[in-house]
Amino acid sequence: MPIVVKLNRLNIAPRKVRIVAKALKGLPVVKAEKHLIFLNKRSAKPFLKLLRHSIDVAEKQHNLKKEDLYIKNIIVNEGPKYKRYYPMSRGHIGRIVKRTSHIQLILDKKENGS
């Protein structure tokens, strides 16, 4: 039974978050946690918090061990955009779009063969 944990409205653009998500997909939880500690990306810290939360959920609610889990899938979608404006010459305005991300982390138990 997969464990699904979500993080909504992270104030980092989805294309930047997907770089970290690609690196973690398919890794065992213990190895992914070590990767995130030393990864030099801004989205690594929220990912680490989300991963540790999902481990706690798996241990407390589903009675699974940390060593038996792996990251089955990570889905990064675009959240709401915050629109800001700044003045330009001749009465025009410039537009700033601040993008947010929704992250869905799916953990699953390793099979005996793998």
C-alpha cells in the first residue's frame, strides 16, 4: 500500500523543483535522505522535510520500517501564480510572475526480490 504525502504552494518554480525530484525518484529512503542533506539546491530543504514527514507517517500509521521503503514516484505540478507589477517608462507596467509548486511524494514498500 503506497504512502502519499503532499506539499502545496511551495514558493519555488516547478522547473527548479523537478531537478531535485528526478534525482530522487526510485531511490531507497535512507539513500535519498543522505542525498538531500548534501544537495546544493534551494528545494532540497523542503523535500527533506517532506521525506522525513512521510517516513514518520509510514512508521506510525502503517507500521513499516524506514529501511523497507523506497520512493516510488514524485509528482511536481504547478501551483497558483502570484502576479506582481512594476512601473516602466511612458506609463507602461512590467509583469512579474512568481510561480509556486505542488509536490506529491509516493513511498512504497520494497518487494522481497529487490
